[in-house]
Amino acid sequence: MFIRELYIDGFGVFSDCHYEFSHGLNLIHGPNEAGKSTLVAFIQHIMFGFPDGRSNDRKYEALRGGRLGGRLILEDRQGHSYTVERFAGSRGGKLTVRLQDGTESSESALNALLGHTTRDVFCKIFAFGLDEL
């Protein structure tokens, strides 16, 4: 499974942004405060949900407009595409998972697509930053 595309409606400094990735290793680089960590946080929030009001996690308000959230286009090894869309709200935000044929599925489908990976595992193995190091 890999992230083929991401669309940010609003998240931190990003508003109405679209990025495409290729198979293999994709490197995101830029100067300090360019938004690299914000992009990683966006992916985490879409996959695993937005923090609730009681959390100490950073909220990433949409500073330049747009609805807080967006979508990821995931692709499996067979080339099938899945759209995962989430916007901030109660209980991690409203999640929509669309299968390749356009039908909507549930959070259990997303969990299966992610190999039942938890947020903690994702952050420590696949998307770690200075805090995890």
C-alpha cells in the first residue's frame, strides 16, 4: 500500500493543496518551517483521526482557510485505488472510505488497508520525526 496522492482542504499552513507521489521512496525536503512535519501530521490525522478537545496534541487549525482535513488516495499492490477522506469533528472526525468501484466502506476497511497498523506503530516506524528519535 502506498500513498499515491493527497489533497489538503485546510490543515496548518496548507490550503487547497494537491501532491502526487510515485512508487518507491519519496523524499520531502525543504527549509525549516516549510511544512514537512505538517504534511506528516496531515497523513496521520487522515489515517487515524483528529485529536479531541481534551488532547494535548497540536490541533493544526486551517490557518489559510478551507475545511480542516482532506483526503488520501491509496493504492495497493494490484493497482487498486482507495480514497480515504476525513474532516475534523467529534470522535476523530467524519471518515469516508471509497473503494475502487466508488462504493463507500467503513473504518474496518481502512484498518484492513493499513494492515491493522496503529497510530503509534505508524509514527514510530513509517513517519517518525525528531520526537520519536
